[in-house]
Amino acid sequence: TTHGLSALSDLRFLEVYFGPKAKADGWAILKRLKKTFIKNLHSVKWMDEDTKQRALTKANLMELNLGAPKNYTYVPYPVSRLSYFNNSALAYHTKLLRMMIELDRPLNSETWNMRASTVNAYYDNGLNALFIPAGIMQPPFFSDQYPMSQNFGAIGAIMGHEMTHGFDNTGSQFNEKRQLEEWWSKKAQKEFKKRTKCIEDLYDHFKIADTQVEGD
């Protein structure tokens, strides 16, 4: 149902599981985290000034999305109780039509690639945008009945993690205009690599099914 009738299932999920207070609390956390992330970026000493200024610009331009898309593109199609195959085929067909409708349109940082009910979150390098579905804004990660300190420690950690993807070894290849560019200086790249070596060293000592993990 979430695949074939995604818009309808999203709207129902939001109605039942993501009310106005949960949405307001979620936005308060997300905006506070972005503000703090930018404030912390000012104090990063290993970045040279040129790289840092571009990083700050990118961070300020980062778009935030919470809960679900603001609007849905509907392509109506018949649904039958008699044939799961036909329903599925039509669902894929209309999904392709929706994608084709977007072909001649400019990039939209509010375009979601996840259902509202998905228990996950992601950062999109091509959009410089963060997406936090309503599905993960549920216990144990978040509740509008939890104290804010608990929510910051749970869903806040996930939101913050996703933000850092804009500035990791992949995010560093996409500039503030969402274009592919090696915009970090050689010095900044070297310093970043130096600080991630501890993670490589940690995983170098792990084995999975008697196979040595390569930390890099």
C-alpha cells in the first residue's frame, strides 16, 4: 500500500501518528541543531579560512524537511480487489509518469525519496537538503510526551548525524551550489583524513565471519 498508494498512506500516517505538537517539537529540535552546527563550525580550527567560509555558506543554505512532503503529485489510476499484479504494474507505471513530469523542472530541495512512514532519515548531496520522515519521529527515537532532553539525545543524534553527511568525504565533493567540485583545500582534506584515522584503526581490528575488516 505504501508503494502503490504512497500519498494516501502518507496522509493517513501523518493524521494518526504525527500531530501538530509532535511536528512543532520536531521543528524546534531540527532548527536548533542546525543553528548549533553552524555555531560550532565557526570554532573548527583544522579548516583553513577559505574552506571554512564555504562550509559555512553551505551549512546556512542547507534545507530542512520534516515529516512528509508539503505537496503530492497525484496520478490517478484504477485499483482492483481482483489483481495484485495489475495494481502493482499500474503503481510502477504511475511512478514513472510522476518522475517524467519532473524532468523539465528545476531542482526542488523539498522533493522526497522516502515515504512519510519510513523509519529512516537521509541527507541529499544533490539538493543540500535534510529529510526526516514522520516514521522515525516515533518512540523510542522521539515523542512529544518525552522531555526535550531525551528527544535531543535520541532523534537529535540522528538529525545531527545526517547533517554531517554534507561535510564528510562525500559531502566535501559537493559545493554550496550543490555542484560537484573539490572545494576543500588540500590542507583541509589532509587534516580531515588525519582525524578520521582513529575510525579506520578501530575497524581494522574487527573481524566478521573470520574475515578481517578493512577500516578504510
